[in-house]
Amino acid sequence: MEEEIKRERRKRRHKRVRSKAFGTKEIPRFCVFRSNKHIYAQLIDDTEGRTIFAVSDQELKKSPRIRISSLRGKKVKEEVIRTGKVIVAYKVGELLAKKALEKKIERVVFDRGGYKYHGRVKAVADGARDGGLKF
């Protein structure tokens, strides 16, 4: 019962955020979805109603270049030490920014998906900013 209420509240918040955030081909919407285990990010062109591309933390596990276990406890920014799921979310943001810049997309509209701008959602945004995206 309580889970349904939480889910419904998030959907309402997401509707409110979506009423203001609209993506085009040049400036797509950067959407974040957070589950208990994973984090997903995608760039969406709302004019055509299609996803340009998507990135998830599962792609990081497949990549031989990035070892998640070795990233724990590393200092990412000056004062902030990130561990566990937050550092993985940061890396997802960096990967999304890298793919976006390859497709010559530099600006995006951020859609937090009804979640608080805190923790993993903020880490994805920070990773994308540090990767070179502007929003």
C-alpha cells in the first residue's frame, strides 16, 4: 500500500517536471531513472518521441576499461568522497556525456524523473557536467 502511494507521488512529481522540460533534436531531454539496484540515463528527442541513446550502470560492468570496485573511496571532486552506487552513477553520467559529445550534442535539458536532486541523481548530473555537457 505504502509503495503504491510512493510510486504515485513520484509519478505526479515527474508529470510536473515534464511539463517544463522538453527536448529537441539539438537540445535533448536528459532523463534519469533510478531503481534500487541500477541507474539509467537517456537522451530523448520529444519532438519525434524517440530515444537518441541510453546508458546504464550495467554497461560499466561490461566495459573492461572501468573497474567499479577500484573506484570505491576515490576522491572525485575536491571535498566530496563518493562510494558505492553514487560513484557508479557518476560514471554513468560521464559515459552519457562522452556518447553525447560523439554525436555532437553539447546542451541538454535535465529531467530528474520526479526524484529529489540528491544522491545518485545528483551524481549522474555532476558526471555529465564534468564530462562536458551543459544544462
